Amino acid sequence: MSFESFWYIVAESDKLKAGQVVRRKVLGEWLAVFRGKDGKAAALRDRCMHRNAPLSKGMVVVDNLRCPYHGWEYDSCGKVKAIPSESIDFKCTKSRRVQAFAVIEQEGYVYVCLDPDAAKTVKPFSMPQYGQKGWRHIRLVNRFNNNVTNCAENFIDIPHTVFVHTGVFRTDKKQKIDAVISRNEGSVEVSYKNETDNLGWFSWFLNPSGGEIAHYDNFYMPNITSVEYRFSPERALYITSQSVPCADDDTLVYTDLTYNFGIWTPFAGPILRWQGQYVIDQDVVALAEQMEVINKYGESFANTAADVIHVFVESIRNAIAKGQDPRILPNREVTVSFWV
């Protein structure tokens, strides 16, 4: 198993129009992602085999991608379908092809898998409540100058919220929170207790009763976090982030805000989008500053009880980096308390 064994978002389906080509980078691999006139999405290595021109600078001709330098055309499987300079003598041979990658479209995203064998058995992550009656979705895309591990840890880290997002999303109330943290089958699951009203500006709307909130944080290998808040049977919110590793310090994050607020659902979107982006903007700055220090002094962390979550996430990602399957790691469950 490797990081290449998983599916990564390269575009939102409705943003990749027929006849369009875009350049993407995943795990250092350059991709030319395009949609033919037939509507089929494809991904090729962004390198024409002729003179190494970037295919992403080219154009879609019917269902083929044409290189901008000498006009070579490639189909969705990477086969050379036309060479203008050879005219009627052109022959399509097995050796004339560029690397093509598996593509799947699911729940409004275009995914690419760099490992052809894994692509046959592994499936992309299924978004919670996607397309379900009564639920709505907001999608945000942001670039972080940090790595996937640190991004994922930030997205499921409560203690930083009272300092980075003071007032907007929690304040320092010295409230005791208990958490049950488990590592199981390549995932980390956290269940919190004792959370009530410390949710920032919109606590009055999200949890008007002030009762205990059902809050769960989850990490799914190798790059997905999903936060679930259940305020009442009629009010719930999921924050799901898929972190795409472009480079060691460059991560593109697709965030889904999935919500159901009962009769208020049709009206909540603009406020939720605004606050979600506001919070993310603050995290973008915090993670960029963290990466500057890491680049200077190296990555060495001191941990508290609340950081058991991060330790488990790191153990999973470290296993993948070593070519191991994290599902063989022993299952563990820890109960901790911390204050925010």
C-alpha cells in the first residue's frame, strides 16, 4: 500500500466543462485533466511524449486532447490518435501512448487514482448524507501551505479553536471535555462529551436549547476528515475535508459543509458559507506559519492528552509512507479529558 493507492479529487464535476482541460498536481505527478465532448472525464500525464510539451496547455478536439506544440492528439487512454506531420502515413501503435490514470466521478467530484491496480478495488470516500432529502451542501476549495498530515490534524483539533477562531468558533471557557479516541481499521474515531454552547457567534441558532451536543470527529486514511455535530433530531452539520497532496508543503483541500436545520435549512446557506470560509481563512494563515517554523527547525511535536488524536493519525499515515497497510495496526481505545 502507498499514498498512490487512493483516490484524490482533481476537480468539481460541474466546474470541468465539456471540451475543457485543466492542470492538476497530485503527489508530485502532473496531470492534464479533461472532459471530451462525449462528457467523459480523463486524466493523462501532463507531458507529450513527442517533445515534452505540457498537454494541459492544449485543447480538446472532439474526445481527444491535442498537444499545443506539434498537434499530437491523445485519447482518454493515452493512445496517440493523430500526428499531423505524418498525415496519411500515421499509425497508432502500442508504443505511442502517454500514461493515463483511472478516473471516477462520484457525488459531484472528479477523482483520480495513480495506482492502476488499486483503482480496481478501492473506492472513493462516500460523502455523508449526499443527495439525501432535507440535506444541503456547500463546497469550499482552499490551498494550504502545509502537508496533508498537519492539515488533517488541524481539521479535527478542538484546542486550537479557542485561540485561532476566538469568538467566531469557540472561546476560552475552561470547559472540561471528555473524549473517547479509537484507532481501528485505518481510521480514527473520536466521540466527545460535555459540549453545550461554546460554538461562537451562532451558538444561539445551532443549539438554542443549550443541551449537550453529539460531536464526533473522524479521520479516514489517507487524507479525509469528517466532523459531525448533532444538535437535535432536526439540526445537524457535517464538515468533511478531503486533502489533496500536491507537494510536501502544498495541499489543496475540498471542504463540504453538509447541513440540515429543519425549516431553517433553505435560509442557512449564505451564513454558513461565510462563516465556514472565514474560519478556513484563519486556519490557512495558522498552518502556513506552522510550516515556516517546520522548514526552519524540523518537525518535532510535544504532545498532551488531547493530542492522542494526532498521534493516531500520524501512525496511520506513517504506516502508508512505509508501504504498510495501516489496517494491521493494533486497535486501540483511549479516554482523555482536556479543557477549552
